[in-house]
Amino acid sequence: VARSVLCVEDPVSFAEEVRVSSPKTQRPLFASTARDVGLADDELVPSLVPRLLPQRGARAASQRFLRRWLLAPPSEQPATAMRTLLSALLDEACPPLPLDDAPNLPRQKLVRLLAEKEANALLFRDAHRASVACRQAISEAPLSISRPLLELLDASEAGGVFSLEGDDLVDAALRLEGVIASVVSIGQDDAVSSSDRLPAAFIERNEVFRGVVLRDHRPEIAEAYARVDACLTELEASVAEFPDEVIYDVANNVVCLRGAPSDGEVAPRDRFRQPLPRRRTSQRALDANDAYCAACSDASLVVRASLRELSETVYSQHLDTAVACISVCECGAAALDHAEASREKGWSLPASGKTLTLKGLTPFWLDRGSSVPNDVSLGSGQMAFLTGPNASGKSTLLRSTAAAALLGASGLCAPISEGTVPHWDGILLRHATGDAPLYGKSSFEREMDAVAQLFRECSPDSLVLVDELGRGTSSSEGAAVGGAVLDELRDRKMRGVFATHLHEILEEDDRSDVEKWRMGGNRSCDEGVCVDSLALHAAVAADVPSRIVER
């Protein structure tokens, strides 16, 4: 997760968290939190990002953007800009945006290919489309959309170059479009040649340079095209003398006739310059074939040289503009897709506030109509003690709360009916884990590592969600550790939920200043304490042999 967020190449071993100093972003998610909310690969945890996008037609660029956005949660300003943008897009009166047709062009790919001078015409056309879409979104869209887009651009890795007014970006985009359109064929038809005497596949294979750059872009291009046309004319005239139908040998890129050569005929050559068996042609046609293929190869080299020159020009003079335009398209397209998916799923956009209030919260991986909604409310410095039977939904509630809190703090919609979400300096969701033989750690040692990390990294502005702490040791010691951790969380004014089956924690001290929540059999949460985990019911449901259950 850390290597993906920070683009680290070295085989660095990351344990539980990663720290990064940047004025643009907050600290990346804890690795355990990213895994438990579905942002890291785990076959047992539903993936979060696909649930934020429409089931059909979601762009790969939107998935990349949202995954980066959540793994390294934004600071408060860009999160507010995203919330403003989504609020405008969720409005039914929102006009259609050009960003809906934005190309799927990763910024890293663009920069790498431009730097290596290997950008092709398709990439330049995508960059041109991105520039047009960005320019129109900034200059023609309502201010409620264009302003947040510019604020998000300013807060991104591509920010700091253009003003928040957008005029300089629009002008720079026009210059970039002009540079690309002066070389690359944009929306102009320059189809391959056609011939009644030669197979179409032969011409299509050799004239791959057509439709790439403008024919009159440079004198060398026009001359190369003219040579190809002249050679093609000669080849057509030479094969017109053949009495039989011309065939195309794909492997050796030659047109010829079937059969062994007779008087006045020669055998065409294969790619190793050896005579082809059972194939024949005339010397004139053979020479014309070679000349045509050579002319096409020369034209391809000239076209490639033009693209390399254009790559150097864009990289040295317009790279900031190209990256900024792609960034605006990525962000805007992701917001469009997320707004569409949120309308389909019935998700809502939480407001920013001091209290964590999630009304009608449902798991993000389930349909809202078939899920039991719960209300979660946590004020500043408030801890909740959550108990409930086995399989009653405690872990599901914690995972759902963490995901909704992350989405809301990042300016995105969440599976709630309404709510408010503070801006966190960190979210720690800690589920029960097993041992780690690779690091020589037992289950309980890993639990203690998580506790140490919690108090080392979290603050009163963090959201702390702890599930089944202390299960790796005896129940008495686990209850003692859990109670001490809960007290320390309370003393440090932390905000979060402490879920456990160890209701013994409340036997000596009822901890009246801690909220008491319990899960019911229908997966609903209300006030109170559950003192029966119903372990035998879970055993029966799992088809444990009846003799074991009775004993």
C-alpha cells in the first residue's frame, strides 16, 4: 500500500504505518485500515473503490484517481473542494460536462513516453482531447464546477503552476492544442490507399504511417508521401500484366502469383532473401514491390521523426499544461462517475462538522434496500463501548463506520441518509489478526504492537475503531488490558468505538463516561450492554457436531 501511494521502488519493509511530509496531503492511511476498508488486496474484504463507481462504464482513470485519493486522504481544503464539486454534480439541474468524454490517459504514462520521445499519435490525440475537455470545463462550466476543479488542481501534484482564476490554464491549453494539431492529424481523414489490383491487407500493412501526421507538416513528409504514391502506381501497373489473380504472402510481405516460375518469370524472395517455392512474379513487379515497401518504410521513419520532435517540444515547453489538463480530466471524470453511482445506490453527501453523525449507515458492499441501517454519533472526545453476540454485526458496523468516515472526510458520498463528518488527522481501524511467523510475532504480540501504534500515532482528532482487543491471551488478562486501553483512550479524549466480547471490563468499573452500545440479533445497534455472546448458537449455525455442543 505504501509503495503504491508513495511510488517507492526500493524493497522497503513497511510494518503498520507510513509517514510522509507534504503540504498537499495528509498522512496516508494505516496499512491495517486500508486493508480492512477494502483499499488493499484482500480476498476476504469487499473492495471499496468499485462500489464508488457505476457498475457499468466506470473508467479506469476514475478507479485510479479514487484509490489514490483515499489511500492518501486529502487535507481539508481539497476535501472541501471535492465536496463542493460533488454537490454541484448531484444537482439534477447540472448541465452536461465535456469531462464525461475525457480520455483515459495516465499522467505517468504521458510523462514517461514524452521524456523517452516515444509518444505516438494516439497519445497526442488523447492529450489534445484532454486539453479541449479541460479548457471547456474551466471556461464554459458553471462557477460551482470550474472553481472546485481549479482548487483540486492546485492541491494536486500538478498544482502551483496555474492560478485559481483559470485564464492562464485556458490560454496554455489553447497553445498546447495548437502545437499538437500543427503536427498530428486531428479529426482529419487520411486513409490508406486503395487499389483494384492489389490486396487491401498488403496496403494496410505497409501504409501504417497514414493518418498519423499532417501530410504538409514538413517538406520531407510530403516528399515521402509522393514517393509512396509513385511506387504504388508502378506496382499496380506491373501486376496489371499478370494473367491470374494476385495473392499476398503475409509472412514475407510480397504480392505474387501461385505456381513455379516459367520463362520470363522469377521467384519472389522471402524475408531472408531466399527464393520462395511455388511462387512466381515478374522482375518488374518484384522490383516495384521492393521499392514500394522501402518507400513506406522511409515514410514511417520520417513520420516517427516528426513525432519524436513533437515529443521533445511538448516535454520541454508544455509538460505542465498537459499534466494539469489530464489531472483536471481525471478528477472531474471521477467525480462524475461517483455522483452517478451515488444516485443509483441512494448514497448521500455528508457535510463537514465537528461531530461524527452517520444516520442510516449501511455496509458499503450491500444494497441499501436489503441492509439494516444504523445511526452512529460520536462527539469530540467520546468513546463508545460496543458489545453483542457472535455474528451480530459488530465488525461490520466498525468497518462501515470507518469507510463512511473516510469517504465523508475526503469529500465523497457515503452509504448514509444524512450526516456530518469531521476532518481527521488519521483513521485507525484495528481488527483481530493472527500471528506473523515471518516476523516472529504471536497473535498477542501483534495486538500489543497495534496498541503501541495507536497511542503513538493517534490524537484527539483521530478516529479510533478497535475490535476484539485482548483475545490473544486469557480472558482475565485480556479484560485487564482492554479496560486499561479503554481508560487511556478516554483520558486522552480520543474519539471512537471499542468493540469486544469481554463484558467483564465493566464489572469492576461501569465507566459511566463511556457510551454503551450493543448489537441486537437483527444487526441493529442501540444503547445498552450485551453480556451473552451466544457462542453455542454460533457453533450450532456452523454445523459443529451436536455431541460437542451438548458437552
